[in-house]
Amino acid sequence: MAIHLKIPFPSEAAVLRKQVSAERDWTPTQRLRAVADALAAAEALSRAGQVREAQLKYHEELEAEWRRRLKEFIQRHALS
């Protein structure tokens, strides 16, 4: 049995219209701050991506070392 809540949500178009209307009155300084904020966010995402890349590489190196040691252990102890 589905329950339907009668909660009105604004349409995405209405939200965008409201945002554009508010931004239309921004001063040049406010516009430059918005651009700087967007660039800072992009830079932060780029750095986060590089950190994640390094984490994955480190994990792969640990996995390869573990496999190498396991093979060595098996050769030494299980096959004798």
C-alpha cells in the first residue's frame, strides 16, 4: 500500500527562475566572487581526484605485495 504525502515541491524551473532573478541584480564584485568560488570548488575537486588516484595506486601496490608474499609462502610451506 503506497502512502502519498501532500507536500508541494517547487519545480526545478521555478527554482532556476528565482535564482537567475536574484543573480541578475548582483554587483560586479558579487559576480567575481561567484566565479572565484566556482574556480576554488573546481580546484578542490581536482585535488581530491588526485588524492583518490594516489590512494588507489597505494592500495594496488599493497595488494600486489600481499599476493607476492602469499605465493612465496605457498611455495615455501605448502609444496614441501
